[in-house]
Amino acid sequence: MTIRKEFDQGLEHLHDLLIDMGTFVEKALAESMEALKAVDIERAKQVITKDPTLNQMEEKITEIGSKLIATQQPVAKDLRRILSAFKIASDLERMGDLSVDIAKVVLRLEGQELIKPLIDLPRMAEIVQLMTYESIQSFIQENVDLAYKMAKDDDQVDALYGQITRELYSLMMENPSNITQSSLLAFVGRYLERFGDHATNIGESVVYLVTGSRPDLNV
């Protein structure tokens, strides 16, 4: 096997693992949100239990990438591919943690009825779930246009978050008994907002991979 072929196979392995991480994160978010809508304690516990699998994927990416750097001594764009994979894996791992945080909110809601139908929170989740998928696709395809789309999508997420916090604040003012649950739902909004930020970070990593410079898409 030639050195280049061995290196390309290593990169392909990294790509496959990142796709697996992205798929895992999308599913974890979907499961945590379904658990929230139904206040389904068992479903929330499953999200929490599965989280170590995502950590193991990130560790594997670090292991493979570090080995490629040590043995192949890549330069320029080849090196950026590996460094970008490290950063993207880190963002995906944090997104998985945020799904766990949502699941933990569900555990704290055990035995309660939701004070309002959930509309905007699931909408936020749908957007950031799509952002997660598209961010990984932008990396695999080295698609800068798709990477920049993250910033526009994140603006929608931020707008929904602002709307949600205003509505929850109104509920708190109307009835002090709503304060605890409203605060927990506001936390979910914050977690989803952070989710979008991490997807945007992945877009930045893709731009860095392709161009060699790292923009701030969150501006």
C-alpha cells in the first residue's frame, strides 16, 4: 500500500466516523425532544445512557487523526482536514451533551403537565437538527456555500429563542407557580440555541478547511 493510499483510507475513516457522530447527535436530539413533549422519563433516561457512545467516537477520531499526523506528516490542506475533523468532533460531542441536558430537564419535570403546548421549541429543534446534518455534509463535500448557510439558519434559531424567552417570562409574571417549569423550558431553549452555535462552528471549520482562514460566522 502506498503512503498516499494509506493516508486517504485514514481520512475516509475519519469522514465515516464524523457522519456516524452527526447521525447519533441528530437522533439524540430528536429523542430528547420527543421525551420532553411527552414528559417521557424512560425515553429521557435512554438518551442519557447512550451518551458515552458519542464520547468513544470522538476519542476514536482523535486517535486516528493523531496517528495520521505522526506517521504521514501531512501539510497544507491535508493537515487542515485532520485538524478540522478534531474540531468538528469536539463540537458534535458538545451537541450530544446538550441533548443530554434536555433529557435531564425531562427528568426534573417528572409528574408534571406542561404549562403550554410546545410549538417553538420543537421548531428550534428541527432547525438545529437540519443544521447538524448539513454541517457534516458541508465538511464531506467541502461545500463552503452550505457552510455559510449555517449562519442564516442560526439567525432563525436565535429569533425563536428570543420569542420563547419572552413568552415564558410572561407566563411567570401571570402566575408565580409557573416559574420553575418556565425556567426549565427556558433552559431547553438555551440548549437548542447553543446547539445551533456548535453547528455554525462546524461551518467555520469547513471554511477553514477549504480556504485556510477561519471566519466568525456567529457575527
